[in-house]
Amino acid sequence: MRTTAIFRCRLCGDPLTEDGLSVRQIPVCNRFTASKEPAERHDLRLDQCSRCQLIQLREPPVIEAVTPKLSWIKYREPEGHLDSVVENLLSRPCANFGSKPGAAFGVGPFDQPLLDRLAQPGLSSLALDPRPPRTGEGFPYLESWQLGLNTKSLAEIAGAKGKADIVSCRYLLEHCHDPLGALQGMRQLLSTDGVLIIEVPDSTKFLAAHDYSFLWEEHISYFVESTLRLLATRAGFEVVDLYRYAGELEDALVAVMRPSANMAAAQAAQTHLSQSDLFRSYVSGLQAARDIVQSSVAAAAGPAGDGVALFGIGHQAVMFVNLFGLSKYVAAAVDDDPNKSGHFPPGFEVPVIPSQALLQDGRIRTCLLAVPPGIEHKIRGKLAALGERGVQFHSIFAGVPGSLLSVGSSWR
């Protein structure tokens, strides 16, 4: 007799329901290959806990399935707001740190820019790497880094390195299979009066815009302000400050936390929040978005099916093409990262070429842009010769004015 697996929420432990978003057989987004070969594929299932509202992958892929196979697979996160973060820290919750010797630890690969700024007022800083010892093939990255964020590993590090007044974890919590355990583990690194800095992307904007390129097998949890606060409380922390820094496609949430004096009360924190329609709307909008995108790109490709280029081949571009079934329409995959040149992106039928090669391609009538809106003008300038011959440019991101989704209905 077969039994149905029960998947439980990573925040409150309630069973997850059956009304989420399912995507079948999507390639692993970091699987660039030197030759055209079948892509490694997996299913994605995104759910929202009906009790605490955390949006999460029902079942993350196993670590080995997403460990990069190429050494140059690396990601970048925003830094422009970090001066403001430090100014706020040293004027409020950490106002006394500038007058005494102190230490700051970073537990992830994106913490060094913050550590550098904290060193200026006199704090010593140390970037930690809690990843387990490397085994097997590949180049362990975020999927492995998150494994080390647990009570046992971080207590051992604290025993060897001491404790810090500020512990920073930027853009790693959303990758954690056990975000609650990760926060509880980081408590081991804090001095008596220390603060924990957690930075995560806020999912509200892309959910509201029905932007499906933001789905990613490496993001296990999709936080909004309420679920980040609740996670902190249930992990035994008090959020003393929360800063929001606006981004074009998603905001950054920076939470400043102190260990709660009353752990029992924190563990028993109420988890019922009012039901939001945001995720339900996102789930129900997928098919309509797929219809618009597929028909629009098919029309742009023209009778020969070779009129579309895609510029900026990161994980969002890979998800966009594969989720919407567009690989046969992408005649040119363009990126000026020399590491990517000549590689086939996962699920694509063409290898990556540089922008100079695109300028020589007379077939292209539409260039889709998978780049941050703030640098679109630079890309359009680089590709000005295309515009002069009538090539149309459209962002793939749903929330951007003039994006593919916003103009798609007029192409059909």
C-alpha cells in the first residue's frame, strides 16, 4: 500500500497543501556545457504554508544535483546600500561598538563588502567558510555553504575563533534547507550583546508582477517582511530594526536581530497570519503568462524562426526560456562574460556568443534583455547598431515598462 509523502513547512512545521505551483522537468540553471547535450532536469513545486504564509520549495533538489560543475559559476548581490546599513547599525543598535574593541564575522560568500565597511570604524572582521569538506566532483557553492549553517558546526567555529559583536549573513538564508536551524546555529557565534544581520531578497515585487523568471531551484524560501520577522521570532530572536532598500525588481530586507531573553516565549510565538491573495494570484497567472510569452516570441521569431536574440544569460534568463518553452525561438544567446562564450546554456539549442557577434547577425529583429533595468541603457548603447536597423528591445522582466509581457498582446 503506497503512502503519500507529507511535506512540512520549514518555518512552522504544518503540512503543506496541494494548491501550489508545479513546473515539470526544468533544467538545472547552472548546467552550462561545452557542447550541446541533454540537460539535467528536475521538477519544481512551490507552495505557500497556509498557516504561516512562508513560500517555499516543497522538495529541494539534492545537493549533488545543483552543485556547480564549472569553477566560474558565481553570483553577485547588491552592495550600494551597505553604507546606509553600517550608518544605521553604528548609530542605533551598535552605537557603543565604536568606543571599544569589537569583532564582526561573515558566514557567507556575500558578506565581505559589509565586513570591509565595518572595519573602518575599528571592528576586526573575519570571513568564515562553514562549508563541509569537499567530496565528489564539482565546485561547491551556495548549496553547500548553507549546509554549514547549523548549531554543531557553528559552535565548533565559535570554539576555535571566538564570538563576534556583529554576525552577518547576506543572501544565503533563502538558500537554506533549514532556515530555522540556520538562525539558531548563528546564535552560537554571537557575543552576549551581539547582533545578527540577515539580508534576504523580498519576493513581493516579482510575485505581484507575475514574473516567473525569479523561480529558481537554488532558492528554497521566498521571504516577505512578515515571514522574515516570524522566522526570527521562532528562532529565538528579537528583530530590533528592519531596513528596506528599494530595488527595481526586488527589494532588499536587512533585519537586525538580538537573541531573545525569553526563548520559551519565542519558540511558542503565534504563527497564524492573515491569508494573502498574492501567491494564489501568482499561481493562477502562470498559464496566461505562458500563452502571451510563447505567442509573442513566436511572432517575433518570424517565419524562419530565427529573429530573436536574448542578451544576458544568467539563471533568470535560463528559467525564462525553459519555463516558457522558448529554446527553439532563441537564435542568439548573448553574453559578454568570456567564461560563458561558446558554452550552451541549459536547455538552449545555441551556444553563447558575445555582443560583437550579435551585431553582425542580420537575422535578428527582436532582442530580449535579461539584464537589470538600471543598466538597460548601457546595453542598448552597446547594441545601438541593432536599433538603427529597426531591431526592437524588450525586457523579459514582467514589472519593467515596455517588457515582453506588457507589449505581448499587441504582437499577436
